[in-house]
Amino acid sequence: MRTVGLKPHPGADSQRGTFILFIIGVALSFISAGTAAAPAPWIASSGDVIPAYSLSVTTPGGGNVMVNPSNPSYVSNAMVSISASAKSGWRFLGWSADASGTDTTLHVTMTDNKCVQAIFGTSLATTTTGDGRVLISPTAASYPYGSVVQLSAVPLPGNYFSIWATAANSTTSPLLFVMTNANPSISVLFNPLSAGQFSLTVTPNGAGNANYTPRSDRYNSGQLVAVTATPDAGQDFIGWSGDATGTDNPMTVTMNQTKVITAKFTSRPRFVADLCGGRASESGFRITLVGPLGDHYQLEASTNLESWTPLVTLTNSLGLSQYSDSFNTNSSRRFYRALLLP
């Protein structure tokens, strides 16, 4: 039996700190998150016992997938063709889970239960009216369907942020925009301030968010504002930068000028012990690494938490990164860690 857990890496760098996924046991069937792996179904053919495997092919959105032949199950070593076609305004980015690559047609040999996902992406555009700019995080030519993009409106001195429009309708900045429509364009309006007024922009950098009270698009000279940084689960607040410094949290800001403040957080990746249809793979252990789009990681393995062996360099180009480890070791346990690369 294998069990799966997650623990922080001791001595990890506070900003680039890693988390370690650890596997205990060597049997092919294992328990992950309390769910026991069920054996593959079997069918009889000409007096022989031949394993039959399932194939799940999905997409979050932005296109369609076709499977040929499309069957409830497939005998061992059967060949299956999978095709991806993008909808208007979207483009095919690649395959994930038990497949990889960017060819729109994929040929799969059924040697195990398999889950395959087609990822489609689209572009994001912004237009600005008035004196200000838009910060976009993460930046990408194409964003996978369902990914979240943070847009921060930053007015120039003497101006304030008014509203998002077109594909979005909000007066909140930063704006968290979910990519579910093709080629969205978001416009932003900045207006001039009156004499004796200042604007405040607070933008998170990393895995967390920042709020301020009272919340307003403009403040009178000398007004006090309380700014609070809240890291996401498993992350840490590092400190303030821009027109504020230090690590006080909450922090009081005196509005005596237009200010742009950044709340800095760690951005550690998150491990997921991946199962296909609730089952573990018989041929390998698939690891899913969730983190910011575009980040690069070095995945390493160890049997004792002291000596680490590099396995692969991963790039999060689809909203997640995946790796299948055949787990060829005589050790009773195996640990994984991901190091964020520059």
C-alpha cells in the first residue's frame, strides 16, 4: 500500500519555499486521500484473460474532442485516436494528464486506465482611457480556458481609477477576470482628481490579496487608510514595496500623495496526487504541480530527504504541470519536491 501526504520542506527559502509530496509503500495499488484504488476490469477472450481499460477524454472548454473508436472500455494495447478542434477565437494549447504535446491528433495505446484532457486558450486585450496603465498578471499570449487573470489599474499622479468596462463591468481593482470567452477586451477609465485629493493603488504580488479600509477611489489629503495583506493557504506575507516598506500587517497609510503599494507574498507550488477516475495508475505515479502560469520548476525525488535526484524541468504553460514517475525503487518511501527556477 502507498499513502500520499504533503509537508513543508524544512529550511526552505521563505519566498521560494518548497512543499514535499511523499509516498510510502511499494505496492502498485495504493491509497490516496483515503480512496482505495480499484483493480482494472477483466474480460475473457478465446479462453485467455485480457485486461480491459477505460479512457476518459475531456476539455474544460474552448473546443471539442473526438475519440475514435469511442468505447466504454478497451482491450490491452488497443490503439485509440483522439482529436482536438478549437472553437472560434480559441486555439489548441496542448494535452495534459496521460498525454502531452501540441499535435491536434493524438494516438494512444491502451496499456492502463487513462485520462486525457485537451487545453484550449485565447488572448486578452486591454484599452485605456485617461492617464493611467494596466498591470496584468500573469502575462501570456494565450490563457487556458478557466484561468484567472489579475488586472490592476494604476493611475498616474493627479488621476484616479474609475471603472472597468467592455468585457468586464466593475469598479474594483485589482480585477480577477476568468477566461471563459474568446478574445475578451477590457477597457479601463481614469479621471482627473480634484485639488487636495490623492489616489491609492494596492496590488498583490504572489499568492495572496490585499484590502484597505476605508475603500475609495480617492482620498482627501491627510486621510488615514488601513491596509491589510492576507496570504493564501500555505503561503506567507513577505512585506510591502513601492510607496510603503516593512512588514507591519495591518499597516496605516497617510494619504499625503498619490501612492502605489505592492503586497508581496510567497508563491509556492502545490502538489496534487493525481488519480484517473479515482484509480491509481499501474504503470506510474502521476504528479500534478499547480502554480502560477509560466513558472518553471525543477522536480526532484528522494528516499531519505537528504539526497535529492533531479527528475525533470517543468514549465507551467497549461495552468498546471504534470509528471509521471514509474517509481522504480526498492525503497519503502519516496519524496518529491519542486524548486522554483528563475
